[in-house]
Amino acid sequence: MKPTKCRVEERGTEDDRNPNPKPFSSLTTPPPAMESLGVLLTFPANSYLEEELSKRCKLFRLWETPPENWRQFLRANAGSIRALVGTSTVGADAEMIDALPALEIVASCSVGLDKVDLAKCRERRIRVTNTPDVLTDDVADLAIGLAIATMRRICEADRYVRSGAWNAKGDYKLTSKFSGKTIGIIGLGRIGLAIAKRAEAFDCPISYYSRSEKPHTNYKYYSSVVDLAANCHILIVACALTEETRHIVNREVMDALGPKGVLVNIGRGPHVDEAELVSALIEGRLGGAALDVFEHEPHVPEQLFGLENVVLVPHVGTATWGTRKEMADLVLGNLEAHATNKPLLTPVL
Amino acid sequence: MASSEEQPESRPPVLLLRMVAPAYDDAVSAKFHVLRPWESPLPRDQFLAAHAGSVRALLISSLVTLDDATLDALPRLGCVVTTSSGVNHIDLAACARRGIAVANAGTVFSADAADYAVGLLIDVLRRVSTSDRYVRRGLWPVKGDYPLGFKLGGKRVGIVGLGSIGSETAKRLVAFGCTILYYSRKNKPSVPYKYFPNVCDLAAESDILIVSCALTSETHHIINKDVMTALGKEGIIVNVGRGPLVDEAELVRRLMQGELGGAGLDVFENEPAVPKELFLMDNVVLTPHRAIFTSESLADLGQLLVANLEAFFSNRPLLTPVNHNDL
């Protein structure tokens, strides 16, 4: 039976990694191979994704079972689950992969793969895909927005107005200029480069840390994060979370960034030693912080709630209607490619 | 800080009519003999008469209205320096007739205002302030993820007034993948953005309007009901100009009825009064007229004020002169 024609099939390249992935279209009829694909969705982060998966595949919703019963739930459905869709909240760790002997593909609805046990996937020859590029702009936009909000105290000023203090207490205070400040970026990948491009429009000098110097940029390279922190005003975390980068922003880095420095984390909570961050901010050793991610989301250290030099947002780096749909379409497109034996759109393994 | 009484008064006098920000008074006092009428027991007109023979330079903020009557009292005046960019408080024609040179703040504050406009816009679209409040109230573990916001990339941004602040804002937003359109009194063929000769037409082709023009009698309520209709129900308005550039009552009404997508407002018609209906909204960001107030820019302006006064007293051209024919 010929698979139903859909936009995924129009691209015409035989490469394992499709350089021009055509967007998945929710208007097309799913091929039979999709309808029989058992997919485990780990977390209800994206209602459009959930809806499409339930229309097109055999969907299993992990969160409908309490975590203590997951092993049982997985055992009961292990025969049917051939695909897993993970998020930045719940991915596919070794235990979960072991419980799913029929698993063929992990399609993460994120670009970060810190919640996927890649070594285990490699061992089991399980394919892995993520959602790069479609979310780069939104994350970079937020990084700059958070930096400006912190330096210029926009959230605090908004609170000042809403509380009636402008009337009662007079003018809000002076804040710190953003334009022209040196930006230090940890990780010069897609997101790091997009942040740099935006910051340049504000006449900010750019410097960065990476495992190795990047050949095609004019930005100033530092081979140590502490040196980067000592030489920039605003430090932005934009690298992948791996064993090596856990707590890459530690006490020494924060002290180097200093009492006028601002830390922006749009990476992963564990990039930053959160306990040290809280004391550095409370003690004034660090000037300010803007955090989109935390070590134990959705829990945020309450000692931060009263500070006026921090901005705290609930992991919204990709949280726009447009981007969440594009991420979901990329997940669906990868699953469909897998189900119909076509080259995956954005494979990592 | 050197007290002016301790030095022989060879430094040229600079007159203030009202207080200016301490940062500016300090910067100017370091180099000039600053005259502060309110510190004198003499009534104002006698104080001015006593100093009329020696005062050649005047430093004012936008709170002083400089008109013919005041100029009459200062016959030797040759230079007026204002701490603001705007000059609608100064009768420029009267100054020109008397050969008085006028200097303003030039572009000292433009980057800050542009940064703030971009910051407000990202905040409104991505719900930064609102979701920050959500987190601080402990709602994330209780109510789950915050509702989605909207992308900035790819949006059409209409800049109302492509002066220094408008241009700096445009340059920044281009880097975010926005398409820039603009309205200005005159077409600027050297800029790469599409020009619209009226604000309604601009609004019809924009997703976002950023208001950064000067307030004059022509631009009062330049963002009116027709413009808001043309912008549409999902449109966003960011105002870093002056409150009266926007019909505030109409703006509030539309926001309440879901006929406008959101607003980022640094200025209001009757500051510090802000319409209370706005306090309940998650798609607005409200700031207390602070777009240009950074310690760096105040320091830069202090230096610029001194530099303009030094230029005047050395018979050199002012650094940031205002020509009344430009406006």
C-alpha cells in the first residue's frame, strides 16, 4: 500500500539528516504506519502535540499514572510502545528505556537532551531526535529581554506602579544601562550565536567560552569560564547540559562576575549551583540574575522572591504559540519519517 | 565637593531658574559659578535684576518654560542649555531673534530609551513581568505552566517618529528578525525601512507600534481610535515618548474589551496617575517614566552640559545645538 503523500515526502534528499526539513502538516491524513505506532508521551507540556499524537497514533499518556506505578504501567504496555516523546521535564532515562523493549525511537520535544540517556539509546540502537533551530530565536529573544529587564529593573518598576508607589513615594530609582555592556556567553552554539547577534545591535562587545575556540567569529574567546566571568558584565548560559557542564557556574564564577555582574540562565537549572547563587545574591557578591530555569522545577528558592535584582520566569524560553507548534510539528514529522522508513528530519542518533 | 565660596569668582556664572538633578548641578558647579535664586533672600525678580549684567548662560530642565518675559530679564544671555532632548518648553524663535544659542541633551539618552522600548516589547509579548509575579506568588508548582506568549521574530514593527530614539530602536529590532516600517514628518530616503506618510496606514501594516516622537500640538493623541482600529485586535503599542501622544482612555477601553493585544507604557497622560483598570491586565507592562534614567546616561549628560557651556564661554560652537528651523 502506497504511503499517503504528505509534505514530509516532498523534500527529495536521501541524506540521513535532512538539511531542509519540510514542516509536518497537520492537514494531511496520517499514513497507516503512524496509526499503528504506539507512542508514549511523558508529560502534558504541549496540548497541540498531545492532540495530534492522539489523532494519528496509539497514544499512551505517562502522567495519567502516578510515578510510583510507572513500572507497572510500562510493563503492561511494553509490547505496544515503539516510540517515546520526551520533554525537558520528563525524558527517557535508563530505567524507562529498559522497561520498553520494543522502543525504536525517542523524539524529544526540546533541543536539550540532558533528560535522555544517550549512551543507553546508542547501546540499544534506538534513534533519537530533538527540535533544533525552530526554537533558537525565541530563546535568544528571551535571553536579551531578561538581561534588559534585570539591568533596567523593568519587572520591579512595573510592581512599583501597580502598588501605587509612584503616587505615594515619587520617582523610581536610577538603573543600569544595558547598551554597550560586555556580554559573556557560555556556549557559542545556535542559541549562543543568536544571542550574540542580537546583543551586537546594542553595541555590546561579545566574548564567549566554549570547549574550543570557534574559527569563524570575531568574538573574544576565553578558555576558562572564570576568566570570561571576570571580563564581562552580563554572563549568559547557553550551552548544553552534560556531566561536564553541571554547575559550570559555581561560586568562583559568580564571585568573578561580581557585585555589578548579572547572570542570565536560559540553559538548564543544573548549569548553576543554585544554593551558591542564592547566597551570592543575598550577600551582594553577585549583582543580579535572570533565571528561566531552576534545579528542581517548578520549585524556585523562596529566598529569591523578595529580591529586586532578580527576574524569575517559569521555563518559558520556547513558550510561544508559534514555536511550540513548530516544535510539535518537528516531533510529529520525525515520528512519521521513522514509521514510514524515511530519513529522520533532525536525528541526533 | 568644592564650595563655590572658597574660590575667587573668576569662573563664569551659570544661572538656574529651578533646581536641576543633583548630578547635573554637581557637574556644572565643578567648573562654573552656579547661581541658585531660591537660595537667596531676595525675591526672584530682584535676584535676576542683580545678576542681569553678568549672566550669559542659563541651565534649565524641561520644567522651566522659557518665554519672552524671562528672556527680557536677562539681556546679556547668549546661551541656554537644557537637560532634556525635547525643547517644547523653549521659545526657540524668541531665542533666535535675540541671538541666543540653544543646546539640548542631543542623543545622550537615545540608546537607553531604545533599550527600554525593546525591553517593554519583549516583556509584553513574552509575559516576563507577569510570569515573574506568577513565580513569586508560588503559583508555578500549584497551577502549572504559565500560558503561552507570542514570538517577536517576523513581526512588523511600525515606528512612529524615526528620530534618534526611533532609529536606535529600529536598529535593535532588525537583529531580532523584525521588519521595520515608519512614520515621520518627512520621508527619509537614506533609511532602509518602508515609509508611511500617515500613522493610520502605518498601523494597518504593522503588528506593533512603537511611539517615539516628540510631543507637539500636532502630535497630541497621534495614536487615536482610528490608528488603534487599523492596528487591530492583536496589535501591541509601546509608548516611550510622552503620555499625551496616545489617547489613553481609548487605549484602556480597547484593552479592557480585548480589542487590542497589549501595551508597554512608560508614560501616561497624567503622571503619576495610571488608570487602575490596567493593573488587572496580564498583557500590559507599566513603568514610571524611567526609559532614559540610568546612572551612566546621567553621568554622560553631566559631562555634555559642561562641554556645551565650556564651548560657549570659549566662543566655540555648541556640541549639541538646536536650530529652531530643524523642528
